Amino acid sequence: MQYVDAHGAHIPQIGIGTMTLTGDAGTTAIKTALEVGYRHLDTAAHYGNEKENGEALRASGVSRADVFITTKVRPTDAMPDAFARVVDQSLANLQLPFVDLLLIHWPSKEVPLALTVGALCKAKRDGKTKHIGVSNFTTALLDEAWKVTTEPLVCNQIECHPFINQDKVIAASQARGMAVVAYVPIARGKIPGDEALGRIGKAHGKSAAQVSLRYLVERGMVPIPRSTNREHLKENLDVFDFKLSAAEMAELKALNATNLRVVNPPHAPVWDTP
Ligand SMILES: NC(=O)c1ccc[n+]([C@@H]2O[C@H](COP(=O)([O-])OP(=O)(O)OC[C@H]3O[C@@H](n4cnc5c(N)ncnc54)[C@H](OP(=O)(O)O)[C@@H]3O)[C@@H](O)[C@H]2O)c1
């Protein structure tokens, strides 16, 4: 496993995204991920599976200290009182005294950002999380957040895969020393059938999904692919033993023009233009 370091956080460079991994099947998938070597779990209050993440961790026998656990607070809980309450609920669900990383899941359009960032910093000061960060923040929102935060923001978790151009927000995040955690890194299943990624993968004895993950890793990002399939879980971790050539990276970069944004709910901010 490789790691990305950001403001004191030591983040395993591949994590498992656990959205939709609920109930017994979810616990089994997360436990399988830990068994095959994942050491980074990405959950959220919104996913309704913090309990499953905690259960899978305990059932796996892997030491808590070896696993990097992220959870997130919904924009509907952006006011400080609600924020503090739901963080306590998340920890109770996980049955843990603290997480490694706590994120503002989406910026709120109603609550001033300074209030939510204040609550995020307080959660860190209170020992409920080792590190704090944001998700779905644009360059403008990053500027605003860094103006009001009293603690370093270690990551910006955003959509990233070869079919979207996120250059501006990646550059703005990395310039501040933040890790860019790439969600939907295999475009929610659209990568595996792609001709170019398949062809590039074949040249390295790898799959299209592995090429997408490798492209993100080579750009310094932290992809968090989801899978319920043991073979896919293993495959998605196995991206550290090959290197894409400059020409291959350029071909993948050109696919950014596809302009596919998989995650774009009504409460999304006004995104940076490519
Ligand atoms: N911060 C945010 O707002 C936000 C938003 C969306 C997502 N996320 C996070 O990002 C994580 C990942 O996103 P996602 O789960 O939506 O999409 P994803 O990881 O891009 O794609 C998941 C899909 O790809 C398939 N897959 C995985 N590995 C594969 C492989 N090696 N070969 C072929 N197919 C493969 C999976 O099917 P199988 O199960 O059959 O393998 C599943 O259908 C989420 O789980 C969540 O933790 C965060």
C-alpha cells in the first residue's frame, strides 16, 4: 500500500467506498475488503452503514490502529448543535471513540460556512476525529473554508475519473497541501467497458478499472472504489506495480472532455468550469 500525507494525515492511497454497502451483505463486503488488504474505509451518516463499517472492522480482526476511517456530516446537519449531535451518533454507530477523518459531506446553501467549519474544528478539538476535511468543495468554497478554519483541512473529496475535468479544483486543493480523495473513481461502472482504458490496460496486463485507478494514483489522488465482489476488491488494490507512460496519461487526460459528472444532486454547488 502507498500512502498520501496531508497536514499530518497518513492516508492509504486506495480506500473502499462503502456507499450502498448496507445490512449483512454490506458488512460482508467491507469485511472482505479488510481481509484482502484495504486499510481505509469511507462511510458517511448519509449512507446509513456506519454500524456495518464498525461491525466489519471488529469481525475482520484487523487492528483499529491500522485502519483509516472517514465519515461525513450531511448538509442538513450543518448548524453547530445538529453537527455535534450527529457526530456523536456516527461514533455510536461505529462504536468508536473517534474517527480518523471527519468531512463536511456537501456545502450547505442555508448555513453560513463559518458556523459549520467552526463545528468541524470543535469536533477535532474534542477528540472526536484526528483530522478534518471537506467534500464537494469548489475552488471558491475552498477559499472561504480556509479563511475561517482554525485547523488544517486535510482533504477535499470530489468526483474524479478520466471522464471529467477537475483540474482547477484539484490544483486548488493540492496547492493547499490537501489530499484529493477521488470518489466514483470507476465512474460507477462506466469505466470497465471503455475501449481506450481496456486497450491501455491490456498492454500492462491490467483491467480498465485498474487503469482508471492508476491514472488517479499517478496524479497524486486517493481513489475510493466500491465493490461487493472479492475479485474486484483485490483487483482495485493491485495498482501499485505498473506505470502508465506519458502518452497513455495524455490519452486518458484527453478523455476528460467527455464531461461526465456522475454525481450532481440538486443541492450541489455551482461547480468550477473546466
Ligand atoms: N463525497 C461524496 O459526495 C460521494 C459521492 C459519491 C460517492 N462517494 C464515495 O465514493 C465511493 C465510490 O463511488 P461509487 O460507489 O458510487 O462508484 P464506483 O466506485 O466508481 O463504482 C462502483 C461500481 O463499479 C463496479 N466495480 C468496482 N470495481 C470493479 C472492477 N474492478 N471491475 C468492474 N467493475 C467494478 C462495482 O460493481 P461490483 O460490486 O460488481 O464490483 C460497482 O457497480 C462511494 O462508495 C462513496 O464511498 C462519495
